Amino acid sequence: MGGVTAARHGHWIGGESVQGAAEFEAVNPTTGAVWGRFPTGSDAEVDAAVRAAEAAFAHPSWAGLTATRRGRLIMDWAALVAAEGPRLARIETELNGKLLSEMTAQFRVIPDWMTYAAGMADKIEGRVIPVNVPGVLNYTRREPWGVVAVITPWNSPTFLTLQAVAPALAAGNTVVIKPSEVTPAAIIEVARLAGQAGIPPGVVNVVTGMRTTGEALVDHPGVRKIVFTGGVAAGREVAARAGRRLVPATLELGGKSPQIVFADANLEAAEAGLLAGIFAAAGQSCAAGSRAFIEAPVYDRLVARLVERTRAIRLGDPTEAGTQMGPVASRAQLEKDCGMVERALGEGAELLTGGRRAAVPGLPGGFFFEPAILGHVRPESELATAEVFGPVLNVAPFRDAEEAVRLATDTSYGLAAGIWTKDIHRAHRMAERIGAGTVWVNMYRAIGFNSPYGGYRDSGIGRLNGFDGITAFTQVKSVWVDLTDTPQDPFVIKL
């Protein structure tokens, strides 16, 4: 595989590359070799990034822009990201192991997300409130929070980052991004492009590092809002730290998403949806459909077909066109996948296919895992209740809609769900009863820049995308204006 090997990279602070006092290594999961070295952000380096963002937030070069002009700058940035998309997609594939075709597709649509946010910049409006007080004008303004911390994972690094950063900037905020230590490189490059687009220095900053860097960013008194995408345990910690400072947080967390297949479904389409839901991106998606509940009359037939198709999945170099699944993103994730399957088997689960580290010719150091399907998984087991974030599918039969709902909702998560049926009445009834932020009917793994996305319960707080995703980066101010010349009694409030 190509790409830069073991090059040193810096933070991006105030429009400049800044080296750190310590560094860590990022590894190419396809080969197991070191890809590059990045600074481990210290408290002082995080402070420098936040201070740069604070200064930019107050500077006339950003604060003095009209909303329309802000939007145009974001559009210019989107155009540069689109032009650099092929190069950036390869960088991400080399660091997270996802198919180059998928990362390239993400970079084709990222500008759509950015352009949508840019177009909304001058459509963030207040309201005139008809208060019950004569002679008084009351109106609201939506204003930016200030410095927004954006902490993102490794599975779709640039896409998930800009999904938050573009609307944050459209609303007038400035940002400090802390990307995953697994995939920091493309985010730094994208931040550089912001400067080339004319976005003032300090508006977009990046500090790389490990968990301690993220904690320092969350705890910094200059940060006024937090966006975190990642696991539930880390999300709870972010929420707790934010709560101590009374800072709002948008959390897009994990999932244990069900796919429910009724006997009347188009089984060919359902089969493709089940495979895409769990094995696309090697299962490394928050919305992965990791639990398949299949109505009893078609269970054996559909499971047999899923096993056959899964065994035929081509593992290999994710930059090659014939590869259908690359490696998982890190050695830690590989060990997690293997361990969770082994423990489930020890509890009596049945391994229908896969579930072990895979040997790929020519790539002996790669973190490859055989896509797995398991049956007879105990409902209370770790594999049935905890997010794997890998290519592992649990399958189980159900008798009727009531049992399907019970099985699907027997989880603390609520990010997404899939329903497969030709009965449109049943589809709508099921969609109402499943507690999840997104429900797909006769499809799976689709999102849009103008449709809100987020989770119920342990899957998160708040929404990204759509107008909900723009207003989340604003706070509301109520302005009261007395239009009369009548002095007010200083001891009586106007009601």
C-alpha cells in the first residue's frame, strides 16, 4: 500500500502546525506497520488551542462577518475538501482499514453536508413573541455558544467531524477538534483546507492525542459546548464532566441495533440489508445491525443463505477493488472481537461461521477478523447486550410481532433499527413501537444531511443533521423592549 510512512505531524492551532512535547504512533491496520507519528496533546497544548479559538470567536474577522458571508466561506471550504477527496480518502483507509471505495464515497457526499450547513447560516432566525404586555416588543435571537469541542471516533473520521463542525461554524462558533488517535491525519489536512478557503486562523483547530487530551479539552473552562461521538462509557464520562461545568453536550453513542425480518418480506432484499448492516465497514459503525430477528417460517432458509454469503466475503487490502472487507481498525479492536466471540461460545452460543483472526496472504501483520454469525446467544450475555463494534451478527427466530418487539427492545441502546415486511400497516406500527432514533423500513444504513440523526437512551443525547443539528449550536436570547415613555413602578414587574 502507498501513503506516507512514519512521517511526523503536528497539531493545527491558530492556523499553524504546532509540534508537541510527546508523541504517539498511528498504525496501518492492513499491514500492522507504523503509518505516522502525532503529538500527544498536553494540557498546555489544549489550552493554546482553546485560547486560539476564543480569540478567533471574538475577532472581527470572524465575529464581524455576516451570516451569509460565513456560509460562503464554508461552501468554499467544501469545494476544497471535494477536490482533495481522493487523497484524503486514501489516508483514512490507510489508518482505519475501511474500503477505499467507501471512504471515497464518503468524501463525495461530505461537501453536501457542508453545503447544507452553509446554506442554513443565514436562515437561523429568531421570533417575535406576542407577549401579554401592552407597549412591549419581545423577540428572540439565536446566538453561538463560543468555543465548541468536537471529539470524534475512527470509523468515519472526517465525515463525523464535519457533520458537527460545519453547522457549528454556520452558527458562528469556533471549534477545537480532538480526533481519534487511530485516525488523526485527514482531520489535520481538512483543517488546513479551512484556512485556504479563507476561514480565519483559530476558527478551526485540531489537537491530537489520547484520552487525557480529550479530558483536558472537555474540562477546559473556555469550552462552551461539547460534541462527542464514541462509546457509551466514554460518553457517560464526557456528560459527567460537562455537567460539572454546566456545559451542554451532544452525544452520539453506541448501538445494539436490531433488524427484524418478517416472513412476507422480500428475502433477497432483506438478506442484502442484513449483510450490509453488519459486515459493511467490518461492523465498525454505531448503527451496525448486530442483532437479526427472523420470523420462524423463514428463519432456517435465510440464516443458511446468510452463512453462505458470509463465508464468501473477500477479506484483503481495502485499497484493492476486489476486496469486500478490510481489517478492523486496531489490534485492540481485533482482540475485543475475538474475546467477545470466545466468551459467548463458552456460554453455549453456536458459531455458524467465522469468529477468528483471519490470515490474509501477503498481509501477515494485518488485523483481519473472519466475519461471524452466531446463534443461540443467551439474551443476558455480553455478546447480546454489549456493542461489539465489529463484524459479528447474532441471529434468533421469533414467532410473532409481539415477540419481535420484545426481543428488539430488550436493550439499553436505541440508535437504529431495521424492519423488513411488505405489510405497510405493520411497518408503521412497528416503527412506532421500536424505541430508536432512526428506523429503516425495507432498507438499512442510510442517512441524509437534512434528516436528524441521534439515539434514544444509552445511544445518546441530542441530534445532528437537519435544522435540529444547526440550532443545537445556538443558544436563545430573549430581548424585551419598552416602546412607551411611561416610567415603570420599580417595585412591580411587568406581567
